[in-house]
Amino acid sequence: MKKMILLALAGLPVFVFAQGNKFSIEGSIGKLNAPAKVYLRYTLGNTTVNDSSEVKEGKFQLSGLTDADALVSGYLMLNQQGTGASYKDYQQIFLEPGTITVTGDNAIRSAKVTGTKTNDEQTKYKASLDAIYHSYDAFNQKAASLTVDDRNSEAFQKEVKNAQKDISLKIKQANGKFIKENPDSYLDADLLQNMAYSSDYPELASLYDGLSPKVKASPSAKNFAEMLPKLKSVAIGATAPEFAQADTAGNMVSLSSFKGKYVLVDFWASWCGPCRAENPNVVKAYDRYKGQKFTILGVSLDQPGAKAKWEAAIQKDGLTWTEISDLKYWKNEAAQLYAVRAIPQNFLLDPNGKIIAKNLRGEDLDNKLEELFGKL
């Protein structure tokens, strides 16, 4: 009997620990019934967990164990045919201890997720973005009312680009505002990662410094902290880090060989749709200012074995400046050095090799070069 009691007591801490890490999901999505199923997929430690629940009169339930000391995220997916997990209708969900409530109308993607700290914060954050997008409803209605020719006109395309720039700026501001107001949110690190493309080092470092110790200890925040020194090295006013890669003929070309000129270091790839769409603007700027101590150094993030595709894109897009690559895809050594996480991305250097501008696209590139060289 004594042995049995000791064994029971020995198991008690494990039971308490498990209860403290338990999450449950209570869902209500319209009036769906079988064969509809909701699927949950997430990673806990080194294990990928897959679970599912039948939907009865719109209701479903899921539960499991999570990590109370670190954020665990997963994907909740609805398949109305019940034939397996599919990302056709899905939403990210944070699996925190407690009860998570999912409410919607026959869809997961638009359902509201509440009940635990990070899910409540994500709902709050999404609402701030919805407000931004809704502010452009009148513009979208205008676009829908236009003929195809009017929508494709240069004037309207300029309006579209200006609207996209404005939305991007407002999203960046919303991200910064959220981080400042919620320094203890696990969402902050991912938002900082998103801001790294459009923000310079001083702003990012200041926001990171304001995070709580708990958030700084999270894996995603640690990853961002490791990236900060690279972002500092390519901040406005910094001397651009040196690198060298092979051109299409196999000759090594160094960045420093362009000293004495204004250089646009342009990261792109043949497989990148937005890059290819931007190339005509870059070509136009190059043709206009190439006689003014201005040049471009293209750095391609094409994949191993894809040299022919890289060369074909250069030819098709009319890129007549120097192009280099190590054909290592996202592991391109120059891209790693410059903390490039998205393309197209560019850095404008002055004749001394100092970074004077970043991510100049379309009209912004024209305006900056006109500022430097005058209107040509």
C-alpha cells in the first residue's frame, strides 16, 4: 500500500505540469455538419502534431498540450469535404494554456480567435489593419467602376502605386504602435521582422530595446537580435560592407571596384515576379543617368543550377549593367551580409561607398536620382 501511495505521489507533479500546459479550442463556425472537419497542425519541440475534429452543427472541439514558457503557433484548417488538412481555408492560431474560442460563419480564415493573451492581441492587431484597408474602400469601388483601359492607364496606375505606398506606410506605423503599446506580446518579434524591410536600424533597435525580458527570450526575438548587427552595418550613413561574386562570364567582381560612382546595389532574381515587374523602372533610370557617374550592380538570388534562367532574365529584361551571383538562392552571401529577407531590395551608395538610401522603387528611384543629378 505504501509503495502504491508513493508511486501515485511521484506521478502527481507530471499531472499538474500537464494540466498547466493544456489548451482547448472551442469552435463555432456557422451551421456546418459532417463530412466537414477542422484540422490542427503544430510543432511542439521536435514533434509535428496533427489533430482533427468533426464539425456538428457548426461546433468543434480540439485540445492538447503546449509549452507554457514559449509561444507555440499552429494552423487551424477547415475542409468542408473532410478529406484531409488543406491550406485553402486556414488561419494561424496560438496554442496557449487555457480555452481558445473560434467563432465565424462557415470559414476559418475570417473567424475571430480569442480567449488567450496572444490570440486576443492578434485579433486586436488584425482589427487595426482592417481599419487601414477599409479606408481604401472608396478607391477600390472607383477601380471596380473603371473600364479595363482606364484601369491600365498610366494615370490610374500611378494612383494605385501611391495607394500601395500609403498602405505600406500605415501598416509600418501600425506595427510600431502595436509594439510600443504591447511590449510584452510575443507578436512583437514577428512584427519587427516585417518592419526590417521598410525601417532603418535606429527605429528597429529602439523598438527591440523596449521589449520585455520574456519576449526577448523567445526564439523569434533571439533570431531578430542576431540580425540587428547586420541591419546596423547597412543603415543609412554606414559604409556598405564589401563583397565579391562572379559575373555571368565567371569573373569575380567586387563592390569596391565601383568606388567613385553612385551605385545602386540591386538584389533580385529571375524567379521573383515583383522584381521582374520593377526591372523596366530600373532600366529606365539607368538609361537616363548612366552618364552621370551612376551605375547599377545587380545581385541575383537565383538558385543553384539556374544560371541559364538568370542569364535569360538578364537578356529579356534588358539589364545592361554588371550582374553577379553566387547562385545560392536565399543563402546568397551578399544577401546574408546585407540582411536581405525579401526582394526586390536595393541600396544606393555614394561615391565613397556610404549608403544614402534604400528600397527605391519606381518614382522614388527617379526622384532620388533627380535630386542627385538634376532633371535630365
